[in-house]
Amino acid sequence: EELVGYVAERHLRAIRDTGHRLVAALDPHDSVGILDRYFADVAFFTEYERFDRHLELLRRQGPEHRAHFLSICSPNHLHDAHIRLALRLGADAICEKPVVLNPWNLEALADLEAATGSAVHTVLQLRVHPELMELKRELDGADTSVRHRVCLTYITPRGPWYAYSWKGDPEKSGGIVTNIGIHLFDRLFWLFGGVKHSELHISGAARAGGLLALPRADVTCYLSIDGRDLGRNGLADERSRSMVVDGRTVDFTDGFDDLHTRIYEEVLAGRGFGLEDARPSIALVERLRSARVERSSGLPMFATEAGRALINSGVLRRRDES
């Protein structure tokens, strides 16, 4: 679904590279020539109802013909419904994050998993990023009583189209803390444990920033899709994705190309990430969407000096000062 989207091609590549076949695809847009780059003879639909009917016909033809997995990379607010379609068809769902927008939706999906015997696998690809896996091993082997200081910066510019797409609609995407932040928060919890306290210091359509207290770390976060945040204070790349742990920089700007394939390999080996893996980050972003922007004495802490400099320069303002 959303085959013309940025993420969809990674799913197509993962399906092909793990030796599997795409039997049917759905996208409301019909500019999907990309299918021919990966598969031949894919049944293609622009209408959900016809796609549903086709998959049901395949299911009735027996195990050799039915769909065994449904890969979901549709807009965030549709994930829940498309997962339920997969489970009702007896297929496992491989779903982009966030698997749902609200934590209470997980309960109904868990019940449907139990009733159908099928499973939901969520794409938490940063958990299979080589550098982050190495950091995880180091942390797991270290003294667990030590608290770490972590600074997270994620600046990935998006053009004006973003605001006009479903991604710019908080009702559909969940806003920047959900659409951009969800996998970053999951990665932090995977490394340092679930959130104990959170503060939101900046909240807007293009930026978010604040503090997280985790069992093993105090974290400052800064997320942005505004290109003006680059080219300042030595940041000259087209994007900046980094995490500083106790003064050591872990750069995860690169290394994303084959992570979806790694996720598919894990799913096929029975080691995929499920609903409960996704729960902590979904609960946090739901809380942040309605959180009050905190005022603090002086400037809030941010992931880099760039964040403070942008506030001083007037580029950033707290939401309640806008």
C-alpha cells in the first residue's frame, strides 16, 4: 500500500531479497510502475474493497494460493484496519511504525491475534542497525547502575509537500513526535529502559524537543523536519541523525538501506518484533501529543548546541510563545 511512497520500495526489495513473491498490491494511486522493477504479474488494485475480495478468493483456494503475509506501509491512521484485514485472512501482518496511533488499540489486535493464530510484526528497524546493536551489547555488558547522559538529534528536512500530505495532518499521522519520533523513542527504550518521566519543551508542526528520564539514562531530544536547522553551527549535511552517549557520538545517518530486509529475515526466522515491543513508544507519543509545553528557568536542554543557538536566534520558539 502506498507503493509510490518512500518506504514501500524497501518492502518490495525485502520481499524479493528474502526469496518471496508479491501476489497482490493496493494503492489509491495508479503510478506504480515500480512494481515491474521487482515482480511480474502482481494483481494491482486501487480500491480497498476489490483488494479485500481478491485476497479472500486466494484464501479460499487453499494454503498454496493464499497470502501468508500482508505488508502494510499505508498512512498511520489506517494501520489498525489493515492489520485486522491481514489477521482475518489468516495472514501475518508486517506493519510500519507506528503500528497503531493509540495504545488502547493494541488490546483489540492482541485479542484478534489470539483468535486467529496469526501475528503482527512491527518494523522497528533501528533495532537491527549494526552500530546500535553494538552499542546495545556494550550497554548490556556494563554496570547497569550507571546512569548515562544521552543527547539525541534527528533533523531530516521535508519540503512544503509534507504539510499538504497525510503526514502533515496530526489526525492521520500523529504529528512529528509520532511520525518521526516513534522509532527513535523505541530505540532509546530498547537501549536504556522505558520512560519514567518526560517533559515537552518545544512542540510544533516541524519541531519537537524535550527531556526523557529512563531507568539507565537522562535524555535530551531534538526532532526537526525544517531544513533551516541545517547549515548552522557546523551542520552542513542534508540531514543529521546522531546520538551522543556520555560524550561518544553514535552516528546512524547511514546504514538504513537494507534494514527492512533484515527485519523480514528476523520475522521469517521467528524473531520479529510484536505488539508488546511497540507498546512503550506508542504510549509515550500518545501522551506527548496532549502534553503541556513546559517552561523552565532559562533555556531547556537540547540534544545539541544547535538547538540552543536556534532558540537564541529566534528560529525556534516554544509553542506557547508562538
